[in-house]
Amino acid sequence: MTDPIQTAQDRFFQGFNCSQAVFSAYAPSFGVDLETALKLASPFGGGLARQGEACGAVTGALLALGLSRGSATAEAKEEAYRFAADFLRRFQERHNTILCRELIGYDLSSPEGLQRAREGGVFKTICPRLVKDATEIVAEFLIG
């Protein structure tokens, strides 16, 4: 596997959202082709369709973890909840929150807020670090 952290960052800088960048760095390793991965994660950017909710890097990471360690049975879903909660804890230890609007300091749900975020440079400064950290935490799960 190529370096998923570099792959995720490269995809983000190619214009894909945080969720697409993180998820697509891992998805092909688990049998999901790149195009499908990018499509699947596309609505999760900007904190769920630019609503400022759960960070796209977080949702992309959870999608990747679901592929690698998730359950295909209703009875085994508790294990998926446990590792997802552990991921969220680790991410919050680094950033204090998982909410996009709190992480970047802007409300992306309006055209004005999105423009202010662009002018504030958060997509070049804050978001790449969030993509890196989420991808790194997933790697820790896969190694450990």
C-alpha cells in the first residue's frame, strides 16, 4: 500500500473534500475501487454537506474503519461502536472536538460563510492537518 497519509493529503489538495481524501486513501485496500470510494464519501465534506457537523476527515476515517473492522451482522455492531468511539476519542484528544464549524471557526452552510472560510485560508492551513491526523489515527488502528 502506498502511504495513506500522503495519498489523503494529495487528494485533498487535488480538490476532493476531507471525507473523500481520507476514505479513498484506504478504500482500495479493502476492495472498494477509487471511483466508488470518492462517490460514497462525497456528501460528507464540510461537516456533512457543508453543515458544520462531524468533520469530513472524521467521517471518512470512520468509513475506512468500517471497511476494515466493521460488522456485517446486526449482532456484532457493538464492536464497531467501540472502535468508532475509540477513534473519536483519539481525534478529540488532538483537536478537542469533531465538529467542522468548531475546528475551522467558520459556518460553511451559507455562501457568505464559505467565502469567509476560503478567504481565511482554512482549507490550506487547518483542513490538511485534520486530514493528516484522521488518516494517521486510522493507520494506528490498522497496525495495532
